[in-house]
Amino acid sequence: MRRMVGVGFGFGIGLMSSFVHAESEVDKLGPYANTQFQTMQGACQHCQTLPQTLWYFRHETFSVPADGEPVTRIDTQMRGVEDSAALNPVALPSLVWTGATQRWSEMTLTAAGSSVSTATGERFHFKLVPKLASNRSYWNADTSAYLSQSKLWIRGELEGETLTARTVWPHAFKLDLTADPQPLQKDETLQSLVQFANGGARSPYQSRLLWEKSPGLAQQSSGKTAVGILLNGAQGDDDEAHGGHFALATGIVGAQGEYANWLVNNYYNLAINSEKGVIAGVTPFDKYMGDLNSGQAFYRPSYMLVAVFSQPTIPLQVQALNNRVMQHFYHNDFVYDHARDNCAGISIDTLRQLGWQVPQRGVESLLKATAAYWYVAATQQSLQKGRAIYDYLNTEMTRLFPAVAFDAIGHDLLNMAQTGDRSTLTSPRMAPLADQLEAIYFVRIPQIPSSREFGLAPVYSFAQYLQQAPADRSQWKVIPVTPNRLPASLKEGLARQPQAVSLIPLPAILCLLSVIGVLVLLGMQMVIWLKHRKR
């Protein structure tokens, strides 16, 4: 069997079969050239990467900038998105989680799932990476039948005649560059597209051109840089995940509309061991969606708005700040919080910090948040649980709900494109967005069938969350996780000074005092009235 160094992950570990097609999109890793990276496994003594980052990926395969390439640096005296000054748009992410050393293009899987073949007829035994013990579902016969209908991208390892797959992604899942524009109709909204067929987990894949700057321009999107606003739906077997998930992606549109090698900036709780093996990080799109254990497409439907630009300016700025924020995340100077700093909140904060002031949608209700705080704190005898419910109800909704973030960004993007309104672009960095925007696509990605239950559309409010989850909390399907805390020896600087959050929020205290004051006043009025009546 012939093998050669391919267009993939560089410096010798990245051996790839000779049948990898040398198309332009294969030569990219997000908006960067693949040749700028090298593949590493486990320990990496000479990487230009934070030791904290390497600790999280100590058992993984990943790509890091090759020697001599510019690497993103952070100011350790700042936290998260605050570190946005003097961004270097050509500096590479310090680590990209690829999960495998090899990648193949246009593979065909037999319906039985026992072998794969190349466009030139070479055939290999097909094997899957082992299912994680904590992962409750996995590939089955339905998966093989479904994926045998399309050519595939595969990331994995080739040993002799056996290809062991880590990631599988259909070639058919790409932008339709030949489509005519189909803008939203009067009875349509972005929310209705997401909620179509209860989320569209069983629906066909869809790529729809919502807008193009001039007739036929979208058909010329190949080779242009894009930003993907990515929304993942609710899981069907985890009642703590009805809110869905959110991420920003960047990359080059492929010759036929491919986006499999775009980079996804996946913010996820680093302090736990995910039951599916998810690690927060910058990761290729096909890995993020099609990893056999952690891939989003294996356990819920997904949706993406794609903004295609004439110049790489905006996507590079978006990726540059995410590269830096992700390093702060590994540094632990700020941590994941399901209400205050979740995947949607961190992502939309990066856009706003860059100068795209995506309109806010307000909070659920301060009054409800305060009432819920005291009720939960009293009934469950836990100020911490009370604070958690308070934060859920009092966090600005584009930062709390992935679906609301998706809707707000998409609405503003379409408004900008259709009306020319640039009022939300408040910095020189983001000022070119409106002029350079050429096309907007909506993409619906169905769930890949497996032994897992089908997912649903994500919720848009706390009330909808309660409607979608069982009313009896004891009936919730919950997947337990174990802690994965960064060792104290690796914590430095601001990581040793965690941001303090009071267990009793000041508004709740003021509201309680106000209620008490009102009751006191009412009581005094009642006393005065009774005395007056006796007279």
C-alpha cells in the first residue's frame, strides 16, 4: 500500500494516504494554512503552548504551530475578553484539537460498516475508536446505513490494512453554492427555521441562501473567508441540556462549499470530565460535529448561519480574539459558569469586545429571579442553589441562551445586510463588516442516527425549558460527571485570585428589604386604621 506525507498535519507524524485530494480547502485549517501546524501526541516539551493548555490535552492528539510560526500570546494580568488590545490577526491558535494524526477525503463506507474504499478503489477494514465507558450511546447499524449514502471525510489512524476512525463527516454536508436566494418569508423567522419539525433532527440536510449582496455573487463564495454562527439543539436524553450549545467558527469556503475544516471555538466546562470526552478548545468542524464519542451531530440537530466576506478581515479578527480568550480559559483566570459565562456568553462577549454590539434582549425578570432565589434558598437550604437560579433568571438572555444568541446575531446580520444599518458596529475593527459581507446562508444539520435518542430544538426561555423538561425534577435524565480541576501547581497570577461572587446578590437583599418595608408600612397603616375605627 502506498503512503506519503500529505497535505495534513506536518512534520512526519501527520502521514496521510496518497488518496487525499489536494484541493484548496484541504490545505487549510480554519483560515490558516495547514503547513503552519505540526501534529503532536501527549507530552509536548518544545511547544509554544501554555503548560496549562497542555495539561488538559495530555492524553490527546493535537496540532500546534510549527517552529517559526507566529503564536497567539496573552496578557496574564487580564482576564478573558478584556485582553483584546493589539490583536495579531495572523497569530495562530496555540493548540488545535484534531484528535487524530491522519485525515482522508472522499471515502466510501459499506452499508454494513465493515470497510471503506477510496475513489481509486483501494479498500481498508473499517474500525471505530472505542466507546467511552461513560458515553451512553454509540454508532450502530443505523449509523452505518446513513453514512454509507455519502462520501466521507475521516480522521483516524491507519495501521496495515485497518483504518480506525475517530471522526466521520459526510461530504454532502456543505454549502450549496448553486442555490438561488430564498430570503425569509413573511411567516418565517430564524426561530421558526430552527424549530421546524421539532428541531429537524430527522429532517434532510438543508443549505439555504438567505441573502446575497448582488445577483450571482454567492456562487463565487469558494475560496472566501467566512464566519459561522453555530447553534446545537437540545439533547434527547439529557434534561440538563435543553438549552443547547453555541460556538463561533471561521474558515475558508471550499471549492464545492465545504466547511469541514473550519475551526470551531468550543467553550465547555473545563472543570469536569465530560461523559463524551469533550474538551473545550479550538477544533476542526468535522471533529467538533463528527467525533464518534463527542461529536455534536451524533446526539442533537444543529443549525448554522454563515456570513461570507469578500476579505478575511472580520473572520481573522474574530478568530484572533477567540484564540486569546481560549488561552485565558486554560489559564483559569476565568472559569465556565452555566449562567454567567457559558458557551453563548463567552462567544457573544468576544463579538461585543471587538466592537460588534449585538443588541441585547434583556433578562427574564429581576422580580422572578429574586423570588426564585429566596424560595430555592429556603426550600433546599442552600444559598448556592439559590444563587444559581437567581443567575439563570437575571442573566442577559443573549448571554444565557444559545438560541437567543443565535437569533440576535442573525437578526442583526440580516438587518445590516438588507438595510445598511451599521449602528451596532462601534469600532474600527468591525467597521468593514457591512461593506465586506457578500452572502448569508442558513444551514440545518440533522442528527446522525445512532443508538442515541433524537434531540430537539433548543429552548429560547426559562419557561420553555421547564415545559420541555419533566415537571418532576426526580424524573429528569441526568448524566453524572466527575471533576477535572487544574492542579494548584499550574495556577498562577489571576488564576489564584478567582472572581468573587456573593451567595446573596445585592438586588435580592434590596428587594427583600423593600418587601419587608412595604409589609411594615401596611402593618402601620392597618394599626392606624384600627385605632381610627375604634374612635
